[in-house]
Amino acid sequence: MTTSTIAVEPIIEARRLEKYYPQPDGSRIQVIAPTDIAIFPGQIIALLGPSGCGKSTMLRMLTGLSPVSAGSVLWHGHPLSDESPNVGIVFQSFALFPWLTVLENVEAPLEARGMPRLERDKRALRIIDAVGLDGFESAYPKELSGGMKQRVGVARALVVEPEVLFMDEPFSALDVLTAETLRGELLELWLDKKIPTRAIFIVTHNIEEAVELADRIIVLGRNPAHIHANFTVDIAHPRDHKMPEFVELVDAIYRALTKPDHAGELIPASEGTHATGKKHIIMLPHTRPGGVAGLMEILADQGGKADLHQLARDLSLEVDALLPAVDTAVLLGMLKVEEGDAIITPEGQEFAAADIQQRKAIFRKAALANVPLLRQMEQALKAKANRTLPAEFFHDLLDEHFSEEEAHRQLETALQWGRYAEIFDYDASTGKLILTES
Amino acid sequence: MPRNAIAAQSPAPLPPGLVRARGAHSRWAFLIDLGVLIFVFAAIYGVYSIGRSWLGPAVPGAKISQRPSILPLYALYSLVRISVAYAFSLAFALGYGYVAASSRRAEIILVPLLDILQSIPVLSFLPGVMVAMVALFPNRQVGLEIGSILLIFTGQVWNIAFSFYSSLKTVPRELREAAIIYRFGRWQKFAQLDLPFSTIGLVWNSMMSVAGGWFFLMACEMFVLGDRDFRLPGLGSYLQTAASHGDTRALLWGVGTMIGVIVLLDQVIWRPVILWADKFKFEQVESGDKSRHSILTFLGKASFVIRAYRFLVLPFFSRLTLVFAGGARRAARTFSHPKAEQSRPWIGWILGSTVLVGLGFAIFHAGSEIAGLHREDYSALLRSAALTFLRVNAALLIGALWTVPVGVAIGFNPRFARIAQPLVQIAASIPATALFPVILLFLIRMRGGLEIAAMGLMLLGTQWYILFNVIAGAMAIPTDLKEASRIYRFGRWARWRYLILPGIFPYLVTGLLTASGGAWNASIVAEYFHFQGRIVSTAGLGSTISRASDSGRFDILLAATLIMATVVVLINRLLWRRLYRLASTRFKLES
């Protein structure tokens, strides 16, 4: 899997692929900025990014499950709509039919193609054998453990001999050990050419998983999703997590992920742009204040400076769990990130050392100074004679900048922070915000 | 049918362990075969006698025999009517639900329509159905039979349709995507995804529907329409005749037979079906207790059944799948637009305009029909609606008052539940209308006895919905919450206020919602009754509908039906749906 194979023609090529939702007022909510992606034969490609950034939508557009808003997806140079691409998908939730046995589940795609029974049995049993499920043919999915279930998912995807195997967070519903085993087995099937699949496209939020499996890693930034960085992995298999080049690459990806999002530095050719024409609004990372406090305490304990990758490793956290807390601390001015190192600021130092009540006061000051949304909310509440506003009011404001789902999450995060900072109180039964009188 | 449709997909023909090994080697297999054969012969004879009765000449005022020895035959007649009506209901409901769930345009009309149709009581369909059927088959009994079956059908079909529709709407996204990406054709998607996913809901709603069929059986087998008197031999007409003659002995025989049939059906059909449906539970982990039903095992042992299944049913269904799979291969070409509705606008236009013309026609005629009513008629209608409203809600209140404490007691105490639950289930499956004449015997002499009886019948017919839901709610309250309330020494009041009532609230709302609709429908039999040679009735919307149907006053029937449908739909929208939303947000128990 070296870079030389890239010279051949891609199996799938996405050109200026976009996803947006038109709004009634004529504007649009951009979910994915115009993006170019190509899947070449002989490669495992990992699409990496924090959750909710649009990775899964991207996968669904490449397979034809979800329509594209603009741009095109080409299969061997022909538009996707004219082709019937032969693909398999391994889903995060397994998506097995609980009322069918393992064998029936694996045979279902063959049955759909009108394959006669004997041929079907033969092929399904061969692939069931290959993924290590023999003996479980007549079991129902609910009798199996998570790892065995996902083996069925893989068998079902491989039985159609797909040209490209798509995997949507395939191992994130499994425990760490099982996930590691399955990754190893997948690599074995792939490297030993035991499966006819010509390329694998895997969506994940786990950096080490991406580095372990992939030949190429595409890092997505968000709001809207765009290609933030692109890495080629030249480490020979099997890749040990402790090898220096492995650790180095993981570090580099960490740095890319924590770097302020000026897309295009690494790969100017296929960078995405922020296509929203509206004034920029700071997106709140989805964290709870408690998570920030925990992070600051740990940093203070470690002398005020720590390598993020090392930190995540020590805490056995994935990017998903650590990065939002880091982003929040940076936003509040309690932390600086330089070259993958997190460095605590004096404000952060003070916050880490304070008791519960003092922390709330510091958080309040930092939040009102650095988070425009919370400042806006406070002012709006102050403007009202009864110091009360319905939460929907703010939801409508956020709706203009974010998709429905994201607006909801933004409001929820803002409510968490505002309540903790004692800027306002929120009554869930009436859905109203009340200014906290100080 | 759905059972075979699903099982037939299995390449390994039989559920292993259950059937093959034990069945083939059992020493008793021969006897079981014999039993099954005898049963088949009995069934053939039953079909023969039903055919003879149906195809015979029409007997408008047929005499309903009161001999107890005729009861098995009558029970068979009624059972066949209910079963045929149920089969039609299921087929219709699957079609209706499928169309409503797969076409966005149809959904807009079909779903609210379902809400309205569900609120129309059986008797309101009666004149139209009967007149049409008698006109179609003037000289054959089959016209009356079909009419009666259609009446039962109108009471059974709507909730099954709604259940199927809402199941289809909740199929998990990734499963739907898997079906698309692996190019399932329509048939395969229906047989391997849609139908299995909906099975549990369909089974429970089928049980409710068939129970409703028994409840309204008396009204559907014997009725007066203007000057014509329609009677069909059956259990319902037997009971009604016994009641109107005041023949207590016959009444008790009839009630006993009905209870026997229902308990038998419960044991032979519903219990095994529920156990079998457990396979379709959409869950990741297997639930702890697995019980096996004797009938399933019994049938599993009959090699006769095995052979029929293996050599007749299985090949047929796999052939079907393969035939449709050819279509799937063609359909795969339009792969990237799985959802794109084929735009054949003219079909929509033709359908739409046909519906509009029909609606306009109906509204015009209904309008001219109602136009003849006077202001006094309207005020009488509204007054009776108010009375029924009070009665229904009083019945609900009484129902809730006794079922909540009892249901919580059963739900909190597993040992008690094991004894109480089967008893309650049998009690609930007995149609209150069959007991009603017996109750009337005692109440008729009391002052206001009929008022009590009417409310009592509504209560008997609907309280079970509340009770079952309360039991389920009480069982769903997490143990740690119960332990917390014990550790902090909640008093009785605090326990109810903070733990039990909020815990069962969503379930209670579901139960009350179902019960409310049921009570309104039950008012047509609760407020008006032929008893001991006369008509006993109490003022209300239900008795207005029954009387209008009896005397052929179509204008009043129509107006009363419209009022009832409006009231029920309004109550649902204004009260129950809001409570439901509250229940699913604030009172949802989340882990």
C-alpha cells in the first residue's frame, strides 16, 4: 500500500460534493462544504473527525444512500445515478435483522439478487467461515456478543463481494479488547487478500484506529464539514501502537485536530471553505462545566503543561471525549494549545485552585467575557421587565446559524454553562429562563 | 399467514431443536398425527355446515333456537364470522398502513382519517352496509352474513392499521439503509423487515380487535333496521334472544359457552402466538425467562405438520422471493434514488379528483339529509351528547380509582402478580356485553338501575385497558427508586406523590386514552337494550344512535354519528394528546 498505487484511476470520485438544507427564507444551512474525495483501489481510507461533524453523511452520499445537494459522485467515471455500485456497509449499530438467524442475515443480500438456494448457502457459509463465525450459523443475533454480532455485519457486507467496503464507526459500540481483535482480523483478511474487496472506506473518531488500519487518513473539520488535513500512512503492517512513527503520526493528527481551523494549509487542492454567508457565530463545544474543571485540575497537577495525546492516553479517553473540554477551556481563556501541548493560563491556574463557589464566579466572568452567546442571553434577559424569556426565543436565534439538531445541542450546552455560571436559571417544566439576581 | 411468510425465509427449514429431533422420534407422533387429522375432519364438517347455511335461501326473521345443544354450532358460526372479519381486517390494515407509511401524500389524508373512523361506533355503519348487502344478494343468506362480517370488520380494523403504520414509521434508520444497500426488493423488504418489525404490535392489537369483535357480537348478529328484522344464527343472537325473552337458563348457558370459547381461543391461539412473536422483539440482548408453550411443542411433534410445512409452504415462499428478486435486480438500477417517488402525476390527479367528487357527493347528500332536522332535534342531540360525556368520564374515573391501587399492588409484588395476572386476563377477555343481561336482571328493578348498568357496562368494557397499563407501569418503576423511597422513609402519601404516580403516569395516560375511545363506542350497547320483550334505554348519544338505527331515522343517525366522531376526536386532540406529550417528555423514565 504505497503511494505509487495512487496513479491508477479511482473507483469512486466525489467532486465538489456538498450537503445543505435550504431554509424557507432562502438561505441554507451548510452541513458539508464542497469537498473532493477519491477512493483508489488497494487502499484503506479513514475519515476521521469528532462526532457530529458530518462523517456519516459523507459516507451515505458516497454510497448513494443520501442524495447530494450539489456536486457529483462518480463510480469509475460515471455518475452514481446511472450505476448500481456493488458496495457493502458495516453499521455502527450492526443493523442485523433480529428475527433472522446468522445464516439468513448473511444470505439476505444474495436472496435479493435472486441467487438460487444452493449457491447462496455455499457462498454464505464460506464467508461465515472466513470471519470466524462457523458454528453460529443458526443462532439469532440476540444470542451473540457484540463482537460476534459485528462479525455477522462484516460477513453480510462481504458476501456480496463488494468493490468498496464501507464501515461506519464499526468498532465504536464494542469494548476496547473486542474492537482490537476485530481490527486485527479485518486487516488479516485484507492484507492476505482473502476478500475480493478492492478498497475499504472507514469512518471513525478514534485516531489510533485510523492510524492502525488506514493507508490514507482524511481529517474533517466541522461546521460545515470540510477537509481539514490529509495524511498518508507509510508504516508497515503490523503496526504496533508503541512504534515511534506510530506515536509520531498520532501526535501529528492530534496537533491537526486541535489547531485553529484554517483549512487549506496542508492540502490546498481539495480544501473546503466555509460557505455560510452569515456573520460568524462561535460554536460552543459540547461540554459540561464539570469536565472543564476536571481537565484544569489534572493539568495543574501535571505542572501546568501536558502533551494532549499523552493526556488522552493516560486518561484512556478518545478524541471525542477530550477535545471538547480542551476547546472549551481555550474558549474561556484558561488554556492555550501549542504544537499539541496544552498549557494552562493564569486564569486556568486560579480556576483549578478555587473552591466550588469561587469556581462559579471565575467561570461566570470568563464566560461573559469570551462567549458572545451567553452575553447576548444575559442582555436579552436584562432587557425584560420580569427578567424572564422562553428558551424557544434563543432557540430561534440559534436556528439561523445551525441545523435544527445542532441548534438544539448549542442551546442545551449554553443552558448548562449559564446555569453553572449562575447567569440565569432555567425551569424545564415551563421552558423559561430567569435571570439570576446578584 | 404472516407466520409462514417469515418462517419460510429460513433456509434451514425448521426451528432446530424444537421440531425435528423430538418430533421424528417421539413414540406418540402417530397419535398426534391422528389427533390432528381428526381435527381437520371436524373442521371440514364445520366448513360444510357453514357453507350450507350461507348458501341457503335468505331467512329474514330466522328463529333463533334456545336449546343449549345448538350452542356448539352457534358458537362455530360466530367464531367463523369473527375470524373471517379478522382476516379481512388484517389484510386491509396491512395495505392501509403500508400505503400511509410509504407515500407522504397519502399519509396526510390517511392518518387523520384513521383517527376519525376509529371514533365512529359500529352501529353507524349498519344501515349502509346492510341495505347494500341485502340489495346485492336479495335471496341468499350470504348477503346477511357478509353484512354482519363487515360490521364486525369495522370494529376491528382501525387499530390494527394504526399499529402497522406506526411500526413502519419507527423502523430504525440503519436497518432501512441495510435493506436499500443490499438491494432488497419490495417483497423481500416487506417480508424480512417491515412485517417482522411490526409483528409484536400487530399481535397485541389483533388480540384487542378480536376482543372487540366479541364485545359487539350481539349488536352485529341481530338488529332491527326500520321495519326489517335481521337475525343470524350465532352466539350473539342466542344471547340477545335469551335476554329479550328473559330466559335466565338459556342466558347462563350462552354466557358459559362464550366464556369457554374465549378461554379456549386464548389458550390455543393467543398464548402460543404471543410466545412465537417474542422472536420479533427488537432487542440486542436475550431476555431472561424463556417459557415454552405446550401447543407449540405439541404441533411441533406432529410429523404431519412438519411435512406439510416442509413440502408445501416453504417451497412456495422461496419461489415467491426469487420471483420478486428478479424485480429487485431491475430496481437496483435506480439504486441511488431509493426514495424518489415515481412521478406519475396523472394517477395522483385522477385519484385525487375521484376522492374529491365522492366527498362532495357525500357531503351534499349528508347535508340534505341533515337539513330536515329541527332545532329541537339538535338541542336533544347535544343534550344527549353531554349526558354520554358525563357517563363516559364517570366510568373512566371509577375505573381509574380501583385499577390504580390494584394495578400497583400487582405490579409491585411479583408473587401476587403470578397468581393475579392470568385471572385478570381471563376476566378481561370475557365480553361485558354477554354478562350485561345477567347484571340487568338484578339492576332493572332498582331506581336508576339502568343508569348504573350503563356505566357499569362501559366500565366493564374498558377498565382492563387501564388496569393492564397500570400493572405494566408499576413493573417498569426501577428498583433503585423504590429502594430510595424506602431508605428515606417516604410515608404512604409521599410514596404515591413522588414515586408511584409520576412513575405510572405515561402508562396511565395510554390506558385512559384507549379506555376513553372504547367507552364512547360502548355507549351504543350500554344505553339501549332489548330486554324481556321491551326496550330499556337511558338518555344519551349511544341510545340516540341505537334508536335511530332501529327506527330507520337516517338523518338522526347521521347527525349523532357526526357529533360523536367530533367529540371523540376533539377530546383526543385537546386532552389526551397533550397529556401524552407531557408523559413522553417529563415523565419518561430514562436510564
